[in-house]
Amino acid sequence: MYFSYKGIEMYYEKHGNRKENLVILPGWGDTRDSFCRWIQILEDYYTIYIVDYPGFSNTEFPPYDMTIYDYTSMIHEWLEFLNLDHPVLLGHSFGGRILITLTGYYQYPYKRIILMNSAGIRPKRTIKSRLRTTLYKFLKKCTKILPKKLKKKALTYLFEHFSSADYRTLPDKMKKTFQNIVGEDLSPYLENIKADTLLVWGKDDHVTPVEDGIHMNKKIKNSRIYIFDCAGHFVYLDRFQEVLDVVVKFIEKEE
């Protein structure tokens, strides 16, 4: 199925047909397929909705740059279109960014959200990272004196050695959008979140460190956090059954 938003035809799927609604927002670059195992189990108990973001899988990227606020507005209008009765919203990584913006910045009155290894807190810049950025800018300037063919090779080399893997693999038309998203610090919005919030984290996450989850837990008034050992950024796969149990208990209000 598709939902139209400002020239975007956003693909989404519906699984199951139960009274309780669960909306899943995957991480950046992930699609509905990353939650396939979860859906296979949960669709017998809930109605599940899950999306493909613009630029990934079945949703084409629009001919303009986007921000986290664009993504959030798109998801909000989609949820309004679905007209769900008090859905539980689950966001992993980038999906967590959307939920923080949805409930903390726009303060839409969703009652229950699950932030799973959520992104949204801008990493503190270390001395090493500052030096690395300075070196990159200096070397990039130095390429201006090179012949055209050598300049192109040098810029490619610098790009491959100084940029992140996520950034390198993106098509050119999505790179500005990626920069817009990762450059936005959402931590000021955490204290505005009124929703009952479940935080789920992998202790060994090196993408969104567990310290981010602990910080969110302190700032979001009505929240609790579960930290799982021997799990990384994809805690819902690394500790599949344990995380599933915690999420189901939260949905069923057994805690």
C-alpha cells in the first residue's frame, strides 16, 4: 500500500487484524524486512503497520532535500490517515528520532512509545574527531593545486577515508538529507515527552551508545529503560526473545 505526501509515495504494509495497533518505524537504511521475524509472531495478536522510508526499498526519494521534521510530518499525516485508536509506536534508531520529534517537538499526544537504540543525541566532539575534521578540510583544500585528473582521484580517496560508511553508500541526492538529520540534536525535546515511554538498549551499541539511553531515561519523565548484555545496535535481533517479551508486556500494560 502507498500513502501520498508532498510528491512522495510512501510504501507501507499492514499485517494482522487485531484491536491493538503497533506501528513500527525502522532505522535509517532498514526496511520492513528487518522486522520480518517480529511481524511473523506479533501479527497473530496485533495489527502491525510498518513503512519504507523515502530512498529505501519500495519508496522513491523525492526531488528535494529532507529534514527530520519533514520525515516526522510525513509519518504524522500517515498516522492521521490511518486513524488508529491509540497505537503503540515503536522506533528503532532513526525511527526513534522520528518519535522524539513527534512527541517532544510537535508534542502530538501519542500515549505509548518505544525507543529502541534510539538516535537523536548529537555525539560530543572529541579532540580526535576535531583533529580529523581539521585534517580533512586542510587536505581537501590542498587538492586545488593538483591537475584535474589527480584532483578527482585525491578527492575520492579523501572521501572514502574520512566519511562514514552510511554516508558513502548513499546516492548523491540523499547525502544532504543525511547531513541534515545527523546534524540535528533532539535532546532539548526529551523533557517535553509526555508519553509512557519504554527504552530498550543493547549494552554494546557503538552506534547509539547506551549512555544515550540512560540520558533519555533521565530526561523523559514517564520512562523506564531495559539494557541487554551481549547486544549491540540491533538489540531486537541480538536478544530477540527477551526483547520481544519486554515489548509485549509494555503493550499489554502488564508492568
